[in-house]
Amino acid sequence: MPKPTRIVDEIDARILRALTKDPRATVVALAEATGLARNTVHARLAKFETDGVVQSFDRRIDPAALGYPLTAFIMVTVTQRKLGPISEALKRVPEVIEVHGLSGVADLLVHLVARDADDLYRIAGLILDIDGVEKTTTGLAMRRLVDYRLAPLLDAM
């Protein structure tokens, strides 16, 4: 995932707030909602994409709709010098939807989805079999208490 190359300003935040309320809004609708010129909105939207401010659409797809109702997190301890190949191996596991490098008690936090408990067991085994993975600890997400959100940050700007 590309890292944003800039920090949004107040005008950007107005557009992003409007997009949060209506992700399918047209440029014209966004211009009306924000009080900005259509060309300004269009240019800023294009810049959001090239600068990595706006993430991919697949972030909005519910894995349960694809047949993966279970969400789990695996904390992984690795051999540090093998981190590159381990990351590449994790990319090849389709059920792995996100991986974060950590400081602290584990090296990686692997966010994954599974069809059921047996599938989770299989996926956890695949991860443990990766060369350089030393130890894993799996936690099943029982319920999402706060959905992914950025609107409060935009509102605070």
C-alpha cells in the first residue's frame, strides 16, 4: 500500500468528509456539498489517488460476502533477516488481507479471514510453515466493536 506523500489540508478534508458521507458522489455533487469549484474538486480527487491519500476500493468489500465470515489476527515472531521472503510468502496466501510490522512482543500482526474454524487452522498452519516464522499466536475476532473509520479525524481538522 503506497504511503501518502502529503498531509491533507482543510479543503482536502472538506472533500474527504463529503466522500465519507457519499462514496459514490459525482464531482458535481461533491462540489455542491463542499461549496468548491468543480475543477478544484476534480483536481484534488485526481491528486488523492496519485498521492496515495485514497485507498483501494477493495477495502470496502465485506469478506463475509465472499464466503469468509471469520476474522482472525495472528501475531508472528520471525527471524529478522528473513522478513522480506516471509512478507512475500504471506502475500501469496489469499486469505491474508493485511500485515503490519510491529514493535514489542511479536514482529508481525497478520489480519486474515477464513471460511470456518477448520479453514483458519489450515491457514495458520500455512503461516507457521513459512521459512523463518518461529512462533505464532492466533486470536479469533469475536465481534467488531468499532468499524474502520476516519470521519472523526476529518471532523477534528
